[in-house]
Amino acid sequence: MSIEPPVTELPIKTAEKGFYSGFSVDVTVTSKLAVGGLVIWAVAFPEQAGTVLAGFNKFILANFASWYIYVMASFVLVCLGLALWPAAGRLRLGHDGDRPEFSNFSWFSMMFGAGIGVGMLTWAVAEPVYHFKNNPDVIQGLATGSSADNVMNAYKWSYLHWGFSAWASYAIAGLALAFFSYRRGLPLTIRSSLTPLFGSRLSGPLGHVVDIVAVIATILGVAQTLGFGVEQFVAGMSRIGIGGWLLNEAGTASTTGIIFALLIIMGASTLSALSGVGKGIKWLSNLNMGLSIFLLGFLMLFGSTWFGITALFQGTYEYVLALPGMLFDVFRGDGTGGVADKLEGWQGGWTVFYWAWWVAFAPFVGLFLARISRGRTIREFVLGAMIVPAIMCFVWFSFAGGTAIQMEMSGVANGAIFSATDGDKIFAMTGLILGDVLGWGMAVIIVILLMTYLVTSADSAVLIVNTINAAGDEGPKARPHIIFWGSALGLVVAALLLVGGLKAIQTAMVIGALPFSLVMVLMCVALIKAIYRDSKRAAHGLPTTMAENTDA
């Protein structure tokens, strides 16, 4: 029986001199034109941009909601399958003698910070509060909104969006990239993960398209995160007394506030990106993990401790029991405006939005995870990347959101938390717990923590985009392009926020995520195919890594 050797070479043409030296001109220039065109269009024709984006968003939600639901469910199943599959689980992401570059603490810190750390500070309070008021169980009459019988439902649905599904999408992208880069010696870029399916054809236009789609999805996915972060950063700066000029009459970030926040965040993130993963990003990740532990410890001790513990364990239990149904249920409206339509609207506004967000975020987080995970086994990577961060999210939601819900249910907050904007809810809650003076000090700490999360996410994204554009090379020649993409990312966030607020960013992100979701499905197929063939090669004593092929 003849077994073909794995693909260990994937040449990608890069410029040999000039400004784009070392970069794939096709990928880099096309990506820049696409992102630049979006910014110019949004600023020059704001009404048209808003109308077109809204139309696309409506079309996608009407026709691709079930696609997103089933795709994310498949990522969870594939991750669990790979961890349990003996032939896959024991394989190391690298050569047999490779060992992890970073300690477990630094690994988890960078993974969590670059993943969804920013979202924790906004949604760990805001989302349980939203679902406490309304969720599919309330819509179907199975629970009562804003009542005690709906508390665990609020956590069940919050955990769905921030739990295993989110991290499974990151794990799939990271695992595919790490496997083909460190075991096959292929470039650390998105196209390499599809070599079992398309082979050397990925060296040309097909591969360029894959990488361009990944770059655009990354920029839009990170823009969504930064959009939430900017709103909260402005709210925090206002809370600590920087100035009311940061907010408009509605209590949200003003134009001046948005520009001010982005100049600080993107300036700091660009400087950090220039220092590389091993220096600035690692240091910031450890700092924000330390501050996160401090804030979480405060909420555990001085917040609603018992309420949070109950929410964590009982909510997780109910989430795990209901997970199969929540993963695969697709709510379809009937056009009557009744329960079915309300369920479809809720799922489109929450679950489908989140699934698109995580898919758009996957090339960025996945490539970053691959970069920091060389030497780990597939089982260690999957379980570490999918379960540990998800549990951290559950802990955050239970104690932060639980404290807010309990304070409102008991009458202590008297509506102050519920009425605050999403980004301001955590400041309102800690202010009520500590009072004016200590509450101000805690607001300062939260602003610093938010800043480190935002900078970590932005600088990691800039480095990842340049790595894709440079055909997997992370060399120092990328410095001018780091500055360009740092500026471009800030301009995308600013343009979309000023044109249509967070809704405009959300719409653009949902659209940009759709083509990359197909790429991720192909990643799953390619990875399974590669591991299966490697097991056959190993059974016949044939090499399965680049090093072994070289020695043979």
C-alpha cells in the first residue's frame, strides 16, 4: 500500500525589496485596500453605508443563522473528539523533543487576555442582567423576567455565549495552524491549515484569498471588541473625573471621547506590538491577569459571595445539561409576531451575533494561540484552550453579574445598575459597594485593567495581521506595517462608531465573519484528514513531521 508523504513545503511569493520586502504584495495590498475602502466609504457616505450594512445584516440573519448555529456546534464536537482520539491527543505540536516556551500561568494569561478579556469587564455584569430580564425561557413562559425563578436561566444563556463554544472556535483555528506549522514546517499563516485539501494550489491565488479573508475578519472582529472597550474606557475615565466632555447628553461616548480614547489605546498598543510577543505582550498579559485576579477576589469577598457561588455551580450544572439542546436549537419565526418570531429575534441578536464575533476573532486568537503553544500536545492544547478559559468566564459572570443581580433584587441598587449603560454597569456596582472615595480608587484600577486588556488585544491583532501578510514571518521588517495596521484598526473603530455606533461595527463584523466560517469548517476537515493519515504513516514506520522527512 502506497502512502503519500505529507506536504512540508508551501512557497508563498513575497517581495524581495522595497517597502513590501518580505511581504506578500497580493495579500497585503488587497487587505489594505479593502479595509481602507471600508473606512473611506463609512466616512464619506455614512447614510448609504448604514443602509447597505443593515441590509446585508438582515439578509445574513435571515438566511445564515442556522449555518452559524451548526458550525459552532461542530467546533465543540471536533475539539472533544480530537482530545479523546488517542491517535490525535498524544501528538505534540512540534517535534517530539519540543516543550512549551511559556509557563502555564503566562500561557493562560496571554490566551485569556488576547481572547475575550476585554468583554469580561463589560459583559460579565451586563449580560446576566440582560438575560435576567429576558431570555428564551421567559419568552416561552417557562420563567418570569426579573424574578428569582429566572436567575439560573440568565446564567445558562450567558455561559452558552462565553463558554465552550467560543473557546472551541479559537482552539480549532489555533490547533490547525500550530499543527501544520510546527509539525509540517509550513508558514504560520491561515492557508497552511488547508494543505491536506488543496495542496500546492494554496501557494497561488486560492491561498491569497484565504489569507485576505482572514485579515479582514480579524480587523472587524477586533474592531468589535475595541468598540465595546472604547465605550467602557470613556465611561471609566468620566467616572474618575477626567471630564464630562468625554460623554454626550445620552451618557455614551462623545465624538471627542472616542477619538481621545482611541489615540491612547492604539498609541500604546502600537508601541507594545513593536516590542514583540515575548516582551510587551507577555508583560501586559501577566499584568492584566494579576489585576483581574485582584478585582475578581474583591467581588468574591465583598460582593454577593453566596449568590455568586450558587450561580457558578448551579448555573454551570444547568448549562452543561442544557448544552446539547442550546448548541443545535435553531429558532424559526412564523411571521405572526408571536413567540416564534420573538425567539428568532432573540437568537439573531444574541447567539448568532456572538457566533459571528467569535468566528471573526478566531484567525487572530487562533494564530496567537498557535504562536504561544508550540511543544504542547493536542490533548493539552484543546483542553487547556477550551475548558480553562471558559471556566474563568463562568467565575467572572457568576460573581460580577451575580452581585449586580442580587443588589437589584434586594433593593440596595434601586435601579442604579440596571439603568447604567453597558460599559458603566461595573463602575456603578463597585461604586455602590465601596462608596465615593474607595469606589473612585476601584474605578481607577478597573480603567487600568481595561486599558491593559485593550492594548493586549489590539497589539496582538496587529502582530497577527502582519504575520499573515508576511507569509508567516514575524521578523522585524514588519515595523512600518505594524504602525500602519495599528492606525488602520483605530480608524476602522472610529469610523464605524461615529457613523452608526456599536451597531455599525456589529453589522460589519457579522458580514466579515461569514466567509471565514467556511474556511474554519475546511480547517476541521483538513485537520482530521491529516491526523488520520499520520496515524497510517506511523503504523507503517513512515515520518510524519518535517524533521523526520529531512532526516529520512
